[in-house]
Amino acid sequence: MDKDYILAIDEGTTTARAIIFDHSGQRVAMARHPIRQILPNPGWVEHEPNEIWNAVQTTIATALIDSGIKPKQIKAIGIASQRETTVVWDKKTGLPIYNAIVWQSRQTSKLANDFIKAGYKDEIHQKTGLIISPYFSATKIRWILDHVDGSQERAEKGELLFGTINTWLLWKLTDGESFMTDCANASRTMLYNINTLNDDDLLKLFNIPRVMLPEVKSNSEVFGITKNYQFYGSEIPISGMTGSQQASLFGQMAFEPGMVKNTYGTGAFAVMNTGNKPAMSDNNLLTTIAYGINGEIKYALEGSVFVAGAALQWLRDDMKLISSTPATSDAAKNSIDDNEVYVVPAFAGLGAPYWDNEAHGTIFGLTRGTTDKDVIKATLQAIAYQTKDIIGTMSSDSKIPIEVLKVDGAASANDYLMQFQADILGISLQRSSELETTSLGVAFMAGLGVGYWKDLDDIKQNYQAGKIYQPKMSETVRTNLYDGWKDAVEATMAFKHNI
């Protein structure tokens, strides 16, 4: 008999992946395809939605062909995707009316600031768990409706649809039959009340027609069936769907309150499971839905670092200091400075806990003896410092001490970064043996949705820990280095007002 598998689609900010897992949670095939970044103005980031769809189709076909696995052997499909990124398309033609506005994009900063000035900050925070920011989908939808001629009227007539990338891909895979999202992705739109699980008041506030929005479901149930002419002659249930960071939390088996993971991707995202009730932050962390399964909602605290792996791409592609991102580890180890250089990579503003949309990237502490290796090391350290900002705030807000940080994502393979992260936090890091935990997490959700795995206990049997990093730095050195970082951030936030 042919074995059955689960296919995970992981559509990220810079790369689309298709990964096939077996029942033991082992990866048996993977394909990837880059996503073109469109940068029409400083601070703006966009994607072409049909390019994303084509990239996903390419990766699925490649994974199946390379592995020799037949489409009929795929038991279910899960979709994990970049969150908040916004697509608006024509319901009849399926054509987007504008590029997808990416979560990183700052082009809706004025809109966000207008809502803050109008006094809606507390109301939106209490209802959505979010802070008002161009990061989230609501202002992106509003911007598209404001800037594409006739779109508001068309939206009110039911001619236009909105979705984050998961909804867009579901709609394409089902040839327009399924128009849905999941509760975790919905909680990132700034249009979804995470307490009452509806969105009517918020839609009125942003003047967004309800008819544009998809139906909200749980994270693990059948959302739709692929059309046989769309999926190589097979009709396969799409039974798992979530945002990338919630998928990673699930893939790290963080099912209990107090468990924390950090994913080092284009950005870095620390997420703590806080259990059955929302834990509201007093320090600008986000309260969000972790996952909803079998009628039960779990909540999370989240801190977002906008620029993590993207800073390493900057070193490679723009500064030309490295030939590949893995080369940063050896370069950092060969730096002989005394950690006096600080890089604050605020290329898209500063995320949690600062939420300064107007900050720009800065470098401090340069001397005549500063080398490329020193700047590379400082850039890696900046990722760790930003994570420490979040982990410290998370522990304070939740009143839960954090003793272990589970880590994953491409940059977690960087030994220098992981050791410095453990050092500056003063706690152990546990790297997953499967770095693609986003894909694994949504595969688990999809499998649960069709009975491929029975329950969470069945899934737990598949977890394997990878390398563990123990802190080696003295408390004095740790404190001095972190104080320098805080000074650098404060100077960055002050400097941007003068440019």
C-alpha cells in the first residue's frame, strides 16, 4: 500500500515552500521558490499576488516530482503564511486590484497615526489585543480602497474580496469555491475582536464592508477541497490553516501556558502560550490568538522584531560584506573588537516594545579600527538584543519566569547568534531538530483536521529536540552590553526626529 503524507504550504515574506511530512513528523521532501520584493517608495513593501500563487504551484509540483510521491498519497494540505499581508481582488475575475501590501510596509503610517490621534488606541487594544500600527491589515485595506478608483463602491456592492495570503491561496486552490480564514490570522487584521470573536464594530470604524471579509473558522478543520484540475488530478482536503508564527508555536509543541518560542526569519517573532484567556500587555506586546482547535481558543503574547534575517540579507545584498548569510557566523567569531559597535536595524521602524514607525537604522560606536567583521557581528547581536527586549517584557507582563526559549527558523542555524542569544538572555536555548517548524506546525493542524493524527498527545510523540545552548557570559558583561544597546535604541529614536 502507498503511504499517506501531509503537504504543508509555507508562504513566507521572501520564500514560498512546499514541504511533505510523513506520520512520524519527518520531512520527506521540500521545494522552495523566492518571492519578488516590490519597493515602490522608501518604506513600502509589496508583492504581486499572482506571483505568489505561481510560486506556490511551482513548489508543490517540484516537491511531488522530486519525491516521487503521487498527489493521491497526500492526505491533507495545510497552509501557513505571512500574516497581515493584504490582498484585495475582483470576485468574478480573480484578479487583484492592487499589489499585496506586505506586513512590513510603512505606506499606511499616516492612516494609523490618524486613528491614534482620533483617540481609538485603547478601544482597538482592548478589542483586538493589538496596537494601532500600519503593520496590521485594517489600514492596508483602507489604503487600497482609498487609492484605487471606485473600489469603495465596488466593495460595498460585494464585487471585491479581501484576504490575507492564506485566504488568497485557499481561494485559488479551490478555484474560488472557499472564501475563508482562520481565527489566528483573523486576529492579526485589527478587525477581529478576540474576546467576542466578531468584527462588526471594527469594520464600521474603518469603513470596510463586511461582505469583503472571509468567514472565520478554527485552525484545524476542512476549509475546502482542491479542484482535480488544480491539483494534478486529485481532490485533497485543505484542513489546516494559520499564520506563520502560530504555526511555529504549534510545531514547537508549545501547548502549555508559559511555553515560549522565537522564530528567526525575515523578522523575529517571540510567542508565549498564555492559555484560555487573553493576557493584555502593559508594555506594547501584542495579545493574539495562538490557535483554535475543537472549539477551544488558546491565546498568546507576542513580540515582533521587524528586521532579523532581513538584516543579514542587507549585509549580503546591499552592503556586500558577505557572500552568503551563513558566512556571518564565522565573520562574527573573527571580529576582535570589544563589542563597542551597535547596529540598530530599524529599516521598517522599531517593533515591540518600542513601536516607533518612524525610526531609521543606525550604527553607533565606529572607530578608525572598525572592520567589516565588527559590523557583521554587531548586526547579529542586534537580533539577539531585540529578542531580549521582547523576552524580558513578556516575562514581566505574564508574571511567568522564562527558563527555556525554544528557537527555530533559518537564522537559528547560526551558531554565533544562538550562543550570543543564550548569553545575553542568561537562559538556555533549545533549537528544534526540524528548523522548518512553521511547516511542521501547520502540517500537524492539517493532519488533526482529517484524523491523520488523533490528538495533541499523538503529535507530541513526534517531537525531537535539537542542539541546546547554555549561557556562558557573566552577569556584569551581560548588563553592560545590554545597557549599551538601550542607549543605542534611545539615540536612534531621538535621531529620527531630525531627518
